[in-house]
Amino acid sequence: MKYLSLFLLLISTRVMAGDYYYESRIDTYDPVTGLYYKAVEEVSTDKGFLSGKSSQNNVININIFNPIDGTSTLLFKTAQKNGIPIVLFETGFKDGVIEFNGTANNRTIALNNFRIDKREPKNKLLVGLRNADSKETILYISDKKGSGLKKLVTVPNAADWHIDVKNSKLRVVHQTGKEIRIESYEW
């Protein structure tokens, strides 16, 4: 019974840790381009808590597979020491809403996403690295094939961020005391 209570506590802590960071695996296709995104995970040699098996837990890169020419590309030139919990990209348009795919919670990240004029999904890939110590999120942007990767912004733990879909902006919202400061970046 003691172990069951501990297990339930650990699960509820992960669920309540925040809406941005699902423990979802990066293992998905883009229905627009056909590209396949797969997490490259650091294999831990430590044994699991409840089993003797080693666990894979820290995403250190993203492999982008192009099924048309059979090539694979790593998004980052070197393995990332911070985890990569966020991968997000547009996949379609339906009923005045832009659809997204990836690992992040679309309801809290893709805001102002109603009555959108019909358009094709953007050829953009948003990737977020989460620093385990500082809890900062470092957002990178590239095209869906991983070309042109650049650091967009570092979001402090105390700030929030979202994509303003209607206005094609990524917004970082800082609050200090009673003051709100909003930074906007092209999406």
C-alpha cells in the first residue's frame, strides 16, 4: 500500500507540473510534408525504480526523416544537455482554426485560434528545450525540414508564452509586480 501511494503521488505530480510540458514522446509524422520526427534519447545506464531495465528519458536531439528521399537529419548539430519537451508545427486548417501537431498542449500554447482566414499551414517547426535547473525554456525555430535553425528567445520560469495564431506572433508575457511586459516574435 505504501508503494501504491508513492506511485500515485509521483504520477499526480507529473500531471500537475504544468500544461506546457506533456510527457509525450516525439514520434510523429507531419501530414503536410510527410516528414517523420523521432526523438533521439540519451540512454540511461541507471536501473529503473520498479524494474531492473534501463530507461530512456532525456531527449537530446530530434531526427527528421524525409520518406521521399530516405534521408535523416538531426535538428541540432550536437546533442542537447537540456531536455526537449516541446515540438510543435501547424498541420492544417479546419472550421476556422489552424490545427497543430507535436508534444505541447495546443490549448494553452496556440491562442487566439478562431475565425482564422483560410491559409496553408506554415512551414515552421518550434522546438523548446527545458533547463532542468533554472526551469527556463529556450525556444528555437526552423523550417519543417530543420533548415535555418535559430534560437528565438529564452523564456524565464516566471514568464508565460504562447502563439497568437490570428496575428502570427509568438508572445512572451512577463509579470513583475503589477506590471505586464509582452515581447512579440514572428511566427
